[in-house]
Amino acid sequence: MDKMTFAVDPMASLRLGSVCGKICITNLCCRGICGIYEEEQRESQELVLDAKVAYDCSECIASDSISCSVDYAVVAREAQDFVAKHSFNLLESFVAALCDHLLRKFPRMKRLSLCMRKHPRSWPDGRTEFSASLSKSRSLAILGLGSNLGDRAALLSDAERRIRQLLDVKVLRTSATHHTAPLICEKQPAFLNRSLLLETILNPLELLMATQCIENDLGRIRPGNYGPRTMDIDLLLFEGVRSASKALTLPHPQLSRRRFWLEELEELGLYLEAKDESVWLQECRAV
């Protein structure tokens, strides 16, 4: 099978049963230090926030309990406190840092859009408004781990432990460990493989770089693509993302050629069924 396409996002089925709700916070007044000019860095100024929070509200609808929701009052106070305690030169940097902080603080948030506005003191008319906006999501992703050098089982466990320790990653499910024969370059030891379903606020390239650091820490040497290795961590799928860049191809271009990956995806709750030799369509169900 040389080509794989998906009718829809193959990760979408893992969100089945959720109800997408949205909370909006408008004109939240904060005070903080933001700017490149001396007077902006010397004294705090008014910074106004607009926020849109997307979250799964199915549980709070059923229970009518704030403990199952995202409390907008708590979010607003947390944002005000963060703005008061931090300073940045650029609005863009302030918004990005605040967005990461809130997503880490409130795990029920699935997507957060922020806009920060200010009236610079240095601007002549005193009325002009400047703003910066940013949106960030908590996305599902699947990593494929493999090792065929050294203590393979220990290396797999060590790699999974390190992934679980990443600041912005939460491992949701783990597949069984599979013993697999090498492909393409067959004159090498057999592999142990395992896949992880995770949720992350990292983007695909950030996640890729984080996993490459783990590979390097575990002794990965890169003489070629198909040789033996202590640790290989592949980004197989990333929710809502298709890519064909030199840095990263998503879905992983070898996914249709690795039967053990497809078996591991099923163990994680993702079912991909072959339509014919070249086109793959999704047939998913939640686990």
C-alpha cells in the first residue's frame, strides 16, 4: 500500500460523545507591564482581555454542577493574577505565555482564544488601541515507540516515562508491546514496539523536537533511516493536522505499511479500515 488518505480527521472518533461548549469573557480589565518604552516598563498599565474557551460540556450539562465545567470567574481571576505578576516587551509574548498558563491550569479547556488590548501612553492621540491575538488547542496525538538495541523493554519503559514527564503532554492510553520483525533493512535484531495516545498543547513540530531529545538521551544514533536503534519515536497522527513538509509528514507516510502500528491503533481505540490498495477511509468507534 503506497498511499494513505483519510475521508475525515482519523482522530475525530476519539472525541465521540463530547459536547462542545464555549465560554466567552469580554473586556476583562487587568493591570500589567507590557511594552518596549521606558514609561511602559516603569509602571503598570491597563491591559484588556477577551477570551473564548471551548470545552467538553457534556458532563456539566448532565450534572448541572460547576465542578464539571470551566468556571469563568476562576479563569478571569487567574488571568488577572498572571498579568499582574508578569511583564513582557511584546503583547504577542504576553498572550502566548498567558494562553499556555491557562491551558495548563484548567485541563478541561480544549481550545483557548485570547486577545489582549492596550492604549500605549507613548502614542500621540491617546486613543489608538493595539492588540494581539492567539488561539491554542489541546490536541490528541499518537506516538509509535520502537527499540531493537540494548535492553529493549527497559528502553521502551524509560521512553514512555520521559514522555509522561513532559510538561505539556498527558498520556491517555498505552497499547500492548509488540514483538516485530525488521522491515526494509532485514539484517538487524527484531523490534519491540508500543504506541501511546496522548493529549498535548504542543504543536506537532514542538512535540517532534521533544521526542527527538528523548531519542538522543537514550542513545539514538542516526546513520540512516532504517538501521538498528536504541529508541525510535515516530509521530503517527496529530489531531486536525495534515502535513507534507520536509520536517514532518502527517499522517506518518509508513503507517499503511506497518501492520503492528494499525493493531496498536486499534488497541488505543482508533480503527482504520482498508477500502482498497491505495485509499484508506476511517471507520472509527470510541472505546
